[in-house]
Amino acid sequence: MPLISIQHIEKSFGTHTVLKDINLTVNKGEVISLIGPSGSGKSTILRCLSRLEIIDNGEILVDGETMVKTEQGQAVYAAKDTLQRISGKMGMVFQQFNLFPHLTVMDNLTYAPRIVKGIPEAQAIDNAEKLLKKVGLLDKQNMYPSRLSGGQQQRVAIARALAMEPLIMLFDEPTSALDPELTGDVLRTIRSLAEEHMTMLIVTHEMAFAREVSDAVVFMSDGVIVEQDEPEKIFTNPQHQRTRSFLQSML
Ligand SMILES: Nc1ncnc2c1ncn2[C@@H]1O[C@H](COP(=O)(O)OP(=O)(O)OP(=O)(O)O)[C@@H](O)[C@H]1O
Ligand SMILES: [Mg+2]
């Protein structure tokens, strides 16, 4: 079953069309990686899913519910309560960790579950402890984000997104702001989510990682999806010259 269905979406900034007829499906339990050169529109797709950008045209369904569709050439978004329900199904992790700097690690994890979902404090703490254990940071629960390494902050950001119990996780280059020696722990965390069959859409420049964890790899260039296929095919036998030259440049 598709948890995310993107159909024919278009997005322009002024006269610059950055997404052209994008079609993308993410089924339950699938890990899809989005790769491609800088400026190809990868982040814009994730930003359209999280409604940080408004699409011009096309349709997006999440878990079978219509977030936006097009009527008479106009994108029409669902009602506020539907949009809120849909947003609650997606957790997003950015390149910059965006933790609340004035809250401890524990409070970063329990804040939204308590305020947005009304989960009782004891239960929110219990849940947060399990998640911190999972990302290997239970001992940091009383620290402030500024005292943690970038890799640790990113793992807290992942745990914080998971605390809202999303159906789908969206990652936008989760390791590209990190020193190389810190990327391993973050990638391990994402890999363990893949092993638990968390549905994920991951924008990444880590080609070896994309090849290893993904069910499918989507290559974008200049606002279009050039090709999508299983990782072995994309990495060993790409069908398009643009894919080949991009992969060559990533070696
Ligand atoms: N708010 C904006 N206003 C104008 N142009 C924008 C805006 N956001 C993105 N763009 C443009 O849209 C295009 C796609 O940007 P996007 O951030 O999606 O690329 P990307 O594939 O994520 O690149 P990178 O790998 O560098 O992160 C770029 O040309 C970018 O300059
Ligand atoms: Mg980007």
C-alpha cells in the first residue's frame, strides 16, 4: 500500500521550475533514497511533503488521504484538520539538527508528544527513554544540545521525530553537516530503522549507504526524475547518461 503517493507535481519559484511532473510512490515498509546533483530539487520534494512549500500543480496522498489535489489548474489543499492529521504521520529530520537549544535532550523528546498529542508526562518520559536507548544516548538525557557532538545531536533529532510515532520518516541529508567520523553512528541508527521496516524517504549523498539500505533509488536532475530502480541496477547499470556522469562524479 502506498504511504506516500506523489502524482504529477510541479513547483516553480518565479519563472524557475524546480519540480517538473514528479511521480513518486513510497510503499509501507519501503526505504527510498533520493539522489542527484545540487539544485536538482531533492529537498524541495521533502519540503512539499512537509508543506514548507506549496505545490503549483499535481496531487499528494499520504496514507490514502489527499493532502492536495488540482482542480481547474489550481492546487487545492485539504482542510486544516486533515492537514494536521497528515503532518502527524510524517517525521522529518534535516541536515541541521534543529533541536530546541533551551530544552534538555529529554525535554526535546517529550515536548511535542505532551503538547501536541496530550500524552501524560510519565508515559512520554518512558517512551523517550526507550528511544534514547535505541539511539544509544540514554546517558545524555539531562544534557543540553549544545553540549553534544553533531552526530549525537542528529541522533537526538531522529529520536525526537520518532517520539511522535510517525508512519513515515523523511530525511534530508542527515549526515552532510557532520564530520566524517560522526556519520557512522547516524547511518547505523537509520539502518536499524530500515531493519525494523520503518518507511523512509531519504535524501542522501552517501552512495554506499543508499545502495545498502534502499529498496529503490531515485535519481533526479534539473527538477525531473531521470530514473528509478533497485539500487543494484542504478549503481551497476544506470540507463541514462546523466545518471552515469553523476555517479562517476560521486566516486
Ligand atoms: N525559496 C526558494 N526560492 C527560490 N528558489 C529556490 C527556493 N528554494 C529552492 N530554490 C531553488 O530550487 C532548486 C532546487 O533546490 P533544492 O534545494 O530542492 O535542491 P537539492 O536537490 O536539495 O540540492 P542540494 O543537494 O544542494 O541540497 C534550486 O535551483 C534552488 O536554488
Ligand atoms: Mg537539498
